[in-house]
Amino acid sequence: MADTAPEELLDPLLLRHVAAQVDSHVADVVGHRGLTLDQWRMLETLAAKGEGTMAQLASRLGLSSPTATRIADRLVTTALVYRSVDPVDRRRVMLRAARRGRDLYHDLAPLVHEAQAQALGRLGDDERQTLGRLLRRALDNPHGGTGD
């Protein structure tokens, strides 16, 4: 590592700036439909996975439990998500996307993917796929990521 020039090292701020750029583009798209970025991410997760517990969603989205609960409350209030008690373990709260939520997800998903592509506009399709694979591999690193 000592032989690596400073400009060849990965600047952690670079990752933050790229993520912020993508988030900004996506937030603009979902904001037009009355969602925050975190609400979109929760709805997207539920639409893809079918259902999840509050703890699973908080962990997956990198949120505290109280923040995840506030986001879920808003999605429940707008009838995009249903909340229920887990029939196996009544202490757990389960969330699942309502039909209205799944419909909104299917309407917005192509627009969100387009916004993400625009945010990374200088990268071609293959480069974006490679970037995604590299970032997933970095998260799978047993010494530096969650693997989630």
C-alpha cells in the first residue's frame, strides 16, 4: 500500500458524493409523488421482499428503530403499507406493501432507475453494473461491511 500514489486511493468522500448525487436525483422523482427518499426505500424493499419486520427494515435501510417506525407510520397512514402482528411471534410487527403501494412502486421503479442512471450519466451500462458488483463485494468484505 505504501507504493500507491495518493490519487489512486479511494477517497471515502468520493463515495459519499456519488451517493448524495444519486439520492438527489431519486428524491426529485419520488418527491413528485409525495414520498421522501426513506419512504421510497422502505416501500421498494417491501415491494421486492413481500414483507418484513420493523427490525429487518431498520437494519436493511440503516435506520434507527424509531426512525423506521416513523417512516412506516407515514406509509401506513397513506395506505401504501399494511402493518400487522406476526402470527408466530406476537411481539413482532410485520409490514407488507398494500396493493396501492405495489402499484406506486411499479409506476416509480422505472423512473427511479432512469434517475439513478442519469446521476451516473458519465458511466455506461456496463460500468454501472461493474460499480454495483464492486460495491456489493465491498459490503461482503468480512473486515469492512455488513454484507446486507
